[in-house]
Amino acid sequence: MNSYTLRCIWLFGLVMVLLNCRENPLATDERREYIASEPIESPEPVASVSAVEFTPAHLSDEVTLLNLGGGSVDWTIIQHPPWIAISEAQGRFIERSQTLRLDIRDNRVRSDTIGTITIETNVDTIEIWVGYFESREVTESIIERANQIIIDRVGRDFFYTYISLNHQKTHYRPPTLFCIKDPGDCSQFLRYPHFLMVYDFVMPDKSFVEEFIEFVVDTSGAYIEEGKLYGVPNCRDTTSECAFPIDEKQAKQIACNAGLERGIEAWRTSFHWYGGAWQTYVWSVSNTLGISNLGTMQFTSHGKTVIIDANSGVVLEMLTWVKMV
């Protein structure tokens, strides 16, 4: 076979390959099938909140629909209370979120009522609980009984010397979340509304004592056991529990004696209430042992914290911590 014949065979084969690639539908189908098989992240719609509370002083709010997955989210509001106007009834968003405005219709709302907004999406259904509650005044009788809760633990002289009601932060607590958890008892709850009582706790002779006390009472002034009695020392019978003889300098020395390393930054100190099993005021002394680079401009720092009883100077705990910076 001479060279001319070989060249002819080679050219014929090349032409057939080119024609086959252009006309053979299997080549296109195989490519289309490969593209279709690439994974596509599904949408995952959620709402930014599970409940919204309204009062006469708070008649508007916003709820954001979020897509934690990929693709687009189609949504429609299929149910909502007639006393709430919503900025949009349906829509679609491809980006990560869409915000809806909620407004109370004054002419339709009744005092102390709850309901749900139901949103149907192309994935599942989202429910948001809403409630409208009249404001309640914190009466003098409620304040007197709340004061007594603290006096029973610290004594009358200590209370009137160092503790005072914070009128700005003390307020009525709408019971939306309670009603969501147990709607059957919602009407009973509304007969005895709850109030968040907040007090300032300041000792001028000890500049580091500038704290707050917080707990919840009902309209009778009774302490709600399910809540927290935050920041109230128990020193009526044991006055040393309110002496706080350990100052910042002594707290640092105790932390050093306990083995807290110097670290790479100055120690941080804080005097504060320590709840849980301890229920007392403490000093926290913290160091920073290192900073780690996670990449993509993300860093974490880590270190240790010594928790010291502010009255006895006893080391209660040695904790390790990690946080984003």
C-alpha cells in the first residue's frame, strides 16, 4: 500500500469522525445527561422568628423569610388573623431572604388575643405565632411586693441603702411565648399577667459593685418560680455574703496562685452574678493563650477563666474558652 492510498484512508476516517460527532445524537444526549446529573442544592425556607408580640406601643414589626439552601423559594400566605395586615400575600425569591411587614389593624384587633400566620412554600409549611396584648401598669402594690422578695434575702437596711427600682427597664411581659407553649392555659395566664422587675444594685463604697437584679412577678406580686432570681445575694442571715471583700487586685493574685498563665494579652477581669449551682457574686479573671487562623479571614482566640467567690476568695471553677474574633 503506497503513501497516496494511506493518505486517502486517513482523510476518509477523519471525515467520518467529524460527521459522527456532529450528527450522532448520542454525543449530545450523553453530555446533556451528564449536566443534569450534577447535584443542585434544594431550597430550605425558614422564618427569622417563631413569634411576634404586639402592644399599643408596638403596632408594626417585620418577619424575614430566609433560604438556607439553594434554588428559589415560592411562598403563599394561606392563613393569618384578620387583625394583621401583611405587606405581601405571595412571592418568590432566589436570593437569601425576603422581608414582610406586619401591621396591626386597629379597628379589628381585640385586646389580649393570639393567632397564627401560615405560609405555604414549595418545600413545606411555616407557622408564625402572633399576639396582641394591652399594656399593664406596674402598680405600687406590685412594686412593694417585689421589693419584699429582695428584702427577705438581703434585709431592709441593705435594700434601701444599695438597691433601687429601675423604672425604665421594669415592664409588663406580654405572654405570647407562654401561650404558644400552652394555649389552653393562655386565658388563665392573662388573669395574672407577668412583670419583669429590674433593680439597680450599686455600692458607692465598692466601685466595682455596679450590677442589676432581675426577676419576674405576677399581678399579685408573687415571684414566678419558673423564672430566674438574678443578682439577689442571700445575706440577711449571713451578712458576709454581701461584704465582697475581694477587690480586683486580690482577685488577680488569687488567679495567679491558682495557676492562670500570663498569656499573650493583659488579663481581663469582671465582677458579676454567677448563677447555676453557685448563685453568688464572683470575680472572673481571664487570659488569652493564643489566636488561630482558620483561613478566609476568620480567627479564633482561646484561653482560660478563673471563677472566684467575691466573698470567700475560693476558686470555684477553672474554665477553658474559645471564641471567634
